[in-house]
Amino acid sequence: MALNNPSRRSLLRAPMIIPASALGLNGQTAPSNRVTLGGLGIGGRGARVLTSFLAQSDVQFLAICDVRNERRETVKSMADQKYGNRDCAMYSDQEELWARKDIDAVLIATGDRWHTLLSILTARAGKDIYCEKPCSMTIAESRALADTMQRLGRVYQAGTQRRNGANFIHAYELARSGKLGKLRTVHAEAGPGNRWPPATTHAWLPGQPEPSKQVTDWDRWLGPAPWRPCHPSYVQGRWRGYFDFHGGGILEWGSHTLDLCQWVAGADATAPVEYEPKGMGADTPYSIRCRYADGVELMLRDSGFLGLGSCHIRYEGESGWVETADGGRIAVSDNLRSEVRDTPKEQAAEATTNHVRDFVDCVKSRRLPRANALAACQTHIACHAAYIAFQLGRTLRFDPATDTFRNDEQANRMRSRTMRDPWSL
């Protein structure tokens, strides 16, 4: 047989050249071991989280969906620059992204009004979810989120990255190891009232002409929220503080700090049973004293911490206390000085990257991440219950087994909101 006309059999016997990237050589991750990612609604915070995802060698970002063309282009540019190609796809309709069989997981970083609904629909599409916080707008949404993830077996990570922050982990370990003695009170910083008022407004901004759908799809931006006239301030990120779109400073900060208190109190499957608000009617100071069924108290307050950064937590036991915040410093009672080590600011800032890594590892292993759906659900239920007590200005008693307030019809009506057609859970 002529050498220039090889048979099919001889071709099969010939050595094949396989790229190193396909085998996972030279420090590259084989495609079979990569987690493929899409994004829904990635703005400022979402871009910071996406940067952490792009830094993972075993993650490939494939597509962005956003109602704003400007953001689609920005995120595509981030991905294309990272990979040195033009492959990142852009969509304005999330259905197109969900239809992609080659996407394993989705980063959701829209405004709060969309978080629960998009998470549930993404899970139904067979994909895992990393969702920014706050993760829900109501108690009912919180429970629907946890139930759906459990039923469908999806990996869900709430964007409460401080559970993977070195200084917060150290404070947790001090408390859980018994170094503080029996835990008595946990303190969570709520949004400082002079900058993050606890209450939201039911007012609207005056309507302005809607942009073209190619620039910003206003109807899809609103999503399940009530119909409101378009105003560019909403779209540019200034939707916080409006009841239709935001849960107020209690939820905004509590989704982080109360979450850490739930974690250390061993309460990831429950919530406090009593909520007593103080300081209503003024932006600051204010607080909600909460109590768990085992007697541990949770103080959700906007002031009185040590100035260690934003998002303070403090754990107090019978034998000592510990307090820390985003700055990385850890303060403790005198008897615990030898036990404490401060976290360098640069290391404290790695919490988001650590949190993303936790999620990616769990997508592969199918274990629960630190900020899983049930933990997020119970944290948000506690935040919503605290805010309802604040709005009503009275002490409320709550049954975590049924997600209902005891003997308070008005409070129970505030556990859910109606979604705008055609959206529903």
C-alpha cells in the first residue's frame, strides 16, 4: 500500500497528538474536571464575585444574561480577556442560558427582588446556584428556596462569604470549642441607621421614558416586583430603600451578620422564637432583641460595637467574649488573649474567593457548602421576622416549626408578597 494513501486501520494505529489542556497537563485542568458557569444579572458586586470565579483554574465562564446591554458587554469583556478569545455568549432572556446543556452552575447577582425566583427556576433547569444576598424578600420565599434545593438535590451557596472569612472562622472556633464557656448572647450588626435606615419607603420615583429593550428591558428588570414607572436611578443601582425592591438595613446587613450568629449558635435549622424591637421611629440607634428556644439571646443592633470594620459580630459566653468585623482584627476578653490571632487585612479580604472555592468544590463533591440553602433560609427568616417586629413596633413570638407568628394575624399577613404576573413560585 502506498505511503501517501494510508488505510483507515493504519490511521487508527498511528499515534495521536492530544493537547495538554485536554489531559490536564502543565497545570491546566482537564475539561472533564471543570465547572462551567453562566451569570444572571452581574453588576458591581457580581463582578467582584465573578473575578473570584475567573481566578479558579477549574472554572470556565461561558455566558452572561442581563437585562442591560451595557452590563452584558462589560461581563463578556471580562471573560474574553481572561480566556483570550471571544467565546462568552450574551443573552437578554434567561431561558436561553438555562437551555445550555454545557452550563453546570449559575452565578445570580441581580437585585434582591429576583433572587429567590431565579434561584428556583435555575434549580429546575438542572443547574447549581451561587446567589448573592439577601437571598429572599419574604419568609415564604425563604422556605420555598430551601425546600426546592432539598427536593431537587441542587448545590446552593448563598453569597454570605463571611462564613469562609478567616477571622470570622477563628471567632466561631473560639465559641464552639467552649473557650467562651456556655454561650449566652450573640450580637449581630444591623445596617447603621444613619446610612442604612432599617425601614423602607412605599413611595415611587416619578416615571420617565423607558429606554429601548435592547438597552434595558424594564419589564424584565422589574421581574416579580409590582409594576412601577421606569426611572434611571433604579436601574443604576439606587433601588435600595424602596419596599418593592429591598428589605431595608435589617435584612441587608443581617443576611451577613445574623447569619454568623445563627452559625455559631448551632441554629442553621431553626430561628429565634421571640423578637422585641427597640428604637422604632428613628434611623439610629435601634435594636431587636431576639431569643432562641434554648435561651440564647441574639441582639441585632446598629451601634455599640468596637469599630473593627463593617459587619461586626460579638459572641459572649459565661467565661469570655470575642468580637470581630471585616477589618480582620479580633478583640477578646482578657482571659483569652493567648488564644487570639488577628487576620491580616489582605487575608480577611479573601473571604469571597474562599467562598467561591467552597462552592466549586461542592459542585464536584455534591456535599453541602457552608452557606447552603437551609442555613440561608433560616437566617433570612430570622431577618424578616425581626423586620416585621420592627415595622409593627411590638414584641412578636414565632414558631420556627411552622414559620408562623403566634396569635398575630397582622404579622402573619406580612410573611409573603404577591408576585406580578406571569411570575410565581
